[in-house]
Amino acid sequence: MAKHPVPKKKHSKSRRNTRRAHDALSAPTLATCQECGNKKVPHAVCLECGSYKGRQVVAISD
Ligand SMILES: [Zn+2]
């Protein structure tokens, strides 16, 4: 006998599919940088030019 939790009955395809209804991945949201036009994460400093809201906030090295 199994001593760990094992389902007594096989779940139906409907129940399995219902469980997986929320499994789909969505593409990450991307905003366009006002300074350099590159794609960036919204509400975050641009990784390309170091600007935020049209203002330079991080110095870019290399
Ligand atoms: Zn930028």
C-alpha cells in the first residue's frame, strides 16, 4: 500500500484541462525607451542608455 497521498481515482480529461486553463505563458510586456527607442521593461531604467522618463539617471559604461 502507498503511504503517501495518491489519488484514488483518475481525474477526467475535463478536470485535467480545467486545471491547465491558467498554465499558458504570456509574452513579457515591453515599453519603448523615449531616449534611444530600444525595448525596455516598463517603469524601469533603460538598460541601453540608462535613462528614465527622458532623463539620464544611470551612467553607461563601455
Ligand atoms: Zn534607452
